[in-house]
Amino acid sequence: MWQSPPAVLSLGYDEVHVWHAQLDVSTHDLVAYERSLSADERSRVQLLHHSVDQRRFIARRGILRRLLSIYLDIKPAKILFKYTDYGQPRLSVRDQSNALRFTLAYASDHALYAVSQSRDIGIDIEYLQCSFDYELIASSLFAAEEFALLSALPLAQRTRAFFRLWACKEAYIKACGLGLSLPLNTFAVALDLDQPALLLYGHNQADALHSSLRELPINEHHVAALAVNGNDWHLRCWHYI
């Protein structure tokens, strides 16, 4: 699925591009990324207490700016962001002449970025961990169908299934633009261990008909998902180099 990007990149209206990047970059690259950050982004770096978190934040935002600069054909440092009520970055009005949409997610040293033209999208990546009571979270936050699915699985399979569901649900609420203000039990994801996840029903009838989910392969320690408004699109996945 993941390919090296072409020398000349174009984004069709019926396409969604997803980029997979490693955040533990060289010092040389980190310095270049930091130069492109805005004053408020640099301030956010200083609020992080651990150097690894600081470096990954710089890389994460620097790579975002580098990718958007390709699509917008402007320098990374010239890109201006605004933020939604739920803290998600968006392009400022000045930089939105071509209705470019983007979403990003990160876990450990991996980051995913999705880009589309005039199409609402959401993406999520999760690191598999067993250090908390995920079944309690599922019972209180997930839809009844999803909790029943988890409960019916053998114990050894539940952790990965939980995080697959969580990634799909996070991607969906990002695509809706509502963040966690949208209760996670108002929509459901159908999950089969051997088949891709599907949106069983959305938080309203129209969304169920006009939204789609796609799981993305990362590695044995991570799961990821993409949610897209509409079904008339195709996916292209690139390695960020």
C-alpha cells in the first residue's frame, strides 16, 4: 500500500492522499523543521517537559508544513493555521483558496497525514498497549454492538480489536469535525478479525450513507484508520521521505 511519492504530485478531487512519516529524525532535519514553525508553535514546544516530546512535536508540525507547502505551492513557514473549537488545526482563509483539507494523527514515533480536496476527512493511529482497563472504557463509551463484539472475542484478541475500533471511531469524529463532543456510542463500527472495519451506522442517517472507513496497515504494534466523507474516492498512500 505504501509507495514512494512521484516527482510531480497532484491531488485529484476524487483522491485522498495519506502520508506515513517517522518522527525521530536527524538533528539536521529537526533544525530545518523548527525554522518553519510559527511563534505559537515554538511556544508550545517549550511547554513540553521531555526532550523526546519536544523533538517529535517539532518534526510533526514541520513535516505537516512541508507537505502542505507541496500542495499549496508556498513556503512552509508562510502557512497560517487557525484552530477549531476542538483544537484541530485548519488552514487560514488566506491559504484555503483551493479548499484543501487535511488531518493528522500520531502515536509514539509515527505520524499520519491525510489530505483531500473539499472533502471532510479524519485519521487516527494508535499504539497497542495493555496498561489500562480498556474493557471498562468500551463498556461505558462504545456502542452496545461494539462492546458485545469485544466481549465475544477470545481474551488474546481483545486488545488489538479494541484499538482497531478506537482508531476507527477517532477518525470518524475527526471527519465529522465535532471532536469528543460527539458521544462515541452514537455511531458504531462493525469489526471482523479477518476483514476491514465498516461503519455500521453513523450518528445520523445521512452520515451512515455518505461516510466510509478504511483501515491502514502500519506494523504489529500500531493500528490506524481513515474516515472520509463520501464513497466516490480512492486512496493513495505515500512514504514521507
